[in-house]
Amino acid sequence: MIICKSGTESSFMRKARKMNSATNHFLAGHIEPGITTGELDHLADRYIRSQGAVPSFKGYNGFPASICASVNEQLVHGFPGKRKLNKGDVLTKTRQFTMSHAIRQYIENPNRGISEQGPRLKTGIVLAIESMIPIGTHLVGTLEDNWTVVTMNVISCAPYEQLVTDEADDMDIFTKLSA
């Protein structure tokens, strides 16, 4: 089932985008060699709550933190903790939060297929486009925490996500960076 967003839902997502951007900007001022991913999580949690939002990842299916903090070979969903950042590390931070009723809904249908065979995009559709770019092999595995996905060759990777929507006469990128 594909759910198209209403104008109201899209406006909530835009507010969430602004909060995401502000959270990223806030955390960027604290990311430096020697800080732990757990300290970044604590800072993010406090900042998100100070803005009147709630970290929705925390507690979801046992996830212990407010953000995902994946370092180097950790592709996605890394648990923040005692790992200290070093100069040259690749850090991917994902935050999820709830703002009013703007809890994300997503499509669980397969994300690939034969051209012209799948559903047509309609006004209000929101797509998450996630590029996972590991260096070397494409093979990945999941750690014992059942969340953290890592590259099998233990080499750095760079995931990147954009949330886009088709609205009437225009496309909007919800996740574009803005200050």
C-alpha cells in the first residue's frame, strides 16, 4: 500500500526537516576527535527535547539511544556508546524524532523492480532514497545487537539519505540542508 501525504502532513515533515537541520548544525559544533558517540547522543537528546520534540528512535524495538551513530565500517544503525572519534573517521548520524503528529510513515514495498511495471508516482508520495556506498565489497552483516549493519571487509562506508516528495507542480527535498 502506498500512502500519499496530505498538505498538512507535508507541512509537518517540513518542520521536522528544519529541526533535523538545526540538530545537525548544533551537533556539528561538538564533533571533534576524542568525543564519544555516546556524548553526541546525549547532546542530541537534550537539544531535541529543548526544541519541544521527542527522540522517537529511543526505545523503538529496544534501540537504546536517541540517534544512530555509525562510524567507519558501520553502515547504518550504530549504537552510540564509548567509541571515541578520531581524526579522519567517517561518522554517519541519524536522528529520528517525533514532532506533533509528524511520525514518519514509510513504504514497505520492494524498492526495486522492472521499469514501467510498478506503481505510478502520485502527488503527495514521499520516497526515501538511500545510497549505501561501501568501499570495496558490497557485502554487509549485522552485529549481535541486531541493529548495527557493518561492511564485511571492515572498510569505511558512506550512507546518504534524501526524502523527496512530489507535490502538485513541484518536487520537494525534505532533507535538504538549511541553517
